Amino acid sequence: MYKSRRRFIIFGVNVFSGLFFVVLSMMLLGEGSFLSSLIVGAIVFCVFQIASSLLTSSRVANAERRALNSKETGLLSDFIKKLRFSYSVDDFIESIQTVLEDKADCSVLYVDRENNYVIYNSPDRLTCSDETMRVLELNFSARWPEGFYFMDKELGIVSDLRETRGFFLVHGTKHFYVFCRYTKLFDPIIYPRLFSEFTRFEERSKTITSLSEIAELSKEWTMLAETQRSFLPQKMPDIPKLDVAAYFRPLVNVSGDYYSVLPMNDHKTLVMLGDVSGKGLAAALVMGLVMNVVKIIENKEDLAGTVRAIDRAIKGMRLQDKYTVLFIGIIDTEKMNIRYINASMSDPLVVTQTPAGYKIKPLSSNCSLIGIIDIDDIEVAEQKLYRGDLILMASDGVSEVMDDDGVELGNTELYMNTIQNSALKSAQKFIDDIADLVMSYNGNKKLRDDVTMLVAKIER
């Protein structure tokens, strides 16, 4: 099991480190003074300890991957992957059927304990039995603490994994029972991950259901808009060497525009801005879906994989005419570059200072619309960055705003001049200048589209 291998790796590396230090000390004591030998030995030992720590981390990570992908535990890992992109009870049931039932030969019972309502049960004698339901109801009430637990063949709690014949997860009043004759072969490392993903699914499903109910039953669009806004960053994160600001002005309460800023480490930050086709509930659902996919996906470095995951998720909703355009990139303030995919967004811009003044470089589209047509090979582009560079990402509500003569702002020197003249300012003041320009250029007319901007500036 993973824990045993981990302890063995750490013990082995520590023993080897200790022996190395003893041998090194004995060798050095025979040469030069005691103090100099001690200093040299300490330095070499510290370097060796750092190398040992890196080696331990690498070997532990490899052991963890092997444990998660082992023959039996790998089945639960597959279920977690499917669950990560489930957004409704129907999606959840499909994940159960294709992985737990078909591949893993497990039986499942999914119950709302508040009223003992069976949401789903596998079509077999155990999970369809009234006696099974009666025993589980007696043993595990609606107030059972959240977490994951193991069951024996009598459907009671058991702590000895060798005696397990199943397990169950509890979140709120939802109980998810999995019966499997070889439960003891699952590596315990998988259960916290499974419970965490199950919890995220329940919360995600609850939010999407709330959006639908609000729109269809009460028509309280203000409440819907507030729920939608909760998907967006409530405040910009504090990122070393990067100044970030955003502007969001929906045309109506419910918008199809979205943006995200996700720090990955001290020098890499994922930025994204997009626009869903249309308005209303469907656009809000797709917007929330995209934000969730990007938030939960594990390998954010894989931009092409992230875009394909978004594409699959949107198509999986089966909303006939819904798609999104988006710009997604990773800003690296150590390597001083941005790797990006521009899926048909109005060209984002990099504004960089040169001896002749500020120069504007477009980050042109290199990918088709997402969620409605087949996507060919996705190219990840890269642009060099310099200290003081400013990256402007904006929805087409900025560049396509019109004056009284019907001239779009994006086609004017006024727009480019304002960008160049404001590039020296902070990200927030830059956005304020562009927002003021949009409103003044539009005059007293009603805006025709959502206005959304995200700006990232590399600090000097």
C-alpha cells in the first residue's frame, strides 16, 4: 500500500543519509584540522540532504501515482475522473454505470437520508432489497457526520480494512453506498480524494439546480445574477511581480462573459477571459461550467487539454446553439513569457515599451469556437514579455461599442492612443481609463453588449 511504501522510502533515504554523514566525517577527520573538516563535512552534508529531500519527494510522488493507478484502485481513480466532469444527477448516474458497475463490478445505492428517498440503486438483489435499506437506515441516520466510512458484510461500521465489503460517503443528507467484494484491495489513499470529489459534485450540482429553479420557477433574475457573479473572482489575488485588475459590466443582469485569475505558483499565473454566445440562463450555465472545469482541472499547464475539457463539457450539456470564445494563457514572470490559446476572442493585446514609445502586439486567434464544432489540433502560442509590459484581454463589448456615426471604437486611433497613453499606469487605472473611454464613446445610448476586461501588468 502507498503508506507503507512511503514510510519505506523515507526510512531508506534517511538511513542512507546518516551513513553517508558518518563515513564522510571519518574520512575528513583524517585530513586537515578538526574545525575545517567539520565545516567541509557540514556543507557537503547539507547539499546531500537537499538532494535527498528532492529524491524522496520524487520517489514518494511516483509511489503515489503507482498506488492510484494500480489495477483495483485505478478503477476508483477512473470514477473520480468521470465524477470531476459530472454536473447533474444524470451525469453522476452515468459515471456510476460506466465505471463502478460495468468495469468494477460494484453495486451502488445513492440515498437522500432526509426523507430516505432512493435517488439511484444498482439493479441487483442487494441494493434493491427492502432489508438492506432498513438496516442502513437504522445504522446510519440523516445526522451521520460527513466523511467516508467502511462497512462489513453485516452493513455495520468496520475499522479493519481486511474485513471490508464496501464503503460509503456522506455529504449533508446524501449517502452514497458502494458494495464491493474486493474493497480491501483498494489503497486507502484513494478515499480522501473520492470524498473530496463527491463533495464538489454535490455542491456543483446544487448550484446548477438552484440556477435552473430560480430562472424557471421564480424568474428572479437578480438572484440568478448574484449566483452567477459568485463564480467570478470576488477580489484579485495578490501575485508577486504581477498587477492584475478586472472590469465587469453586464448588459442585463445575467451575462455570458466571464474571467478568471488563478495563481499556480510564485511565478506562474493562469488568466482567462471568455464570452458565451447569447444571454440568459443557458449562457449563465455554460459560463459556470467553463469556470468550474478550469478551476478543478489538475494539469493547468496543459492548456490544450484544458480547452478540450471545456469543449467536451459544453457539448455534454446538449444546448444546441451554445458555444464560447475564450482566451486562456499562463503568464510566467520567471521565464518572462505568456503561453496562450486564443479561441476566436477579439485580439488580446500586449503593450510593450520601446525607445520609440509603446508598441501594441496582438495575441491573434489560433483556435476555433469551443463547444459547437469539431476542434482540430490545438496550437499553444508563446509571446515574449518584458518588465512593464501590459496584457489587455477584453470582450467584444469593448472594441465593438459604436459612436453616433456607427464607427466601432476598436477601429479608431482614439482607442489605440488611449491604450498607449495609459500603459504606464497601474492595471486598475488603465482599466478605468478604457472603461471611461467606452462609456463616453457610446454617448447616451444603451450599450449593446456586456463589457468585460482583464488586465495583467508585469511589474518592473
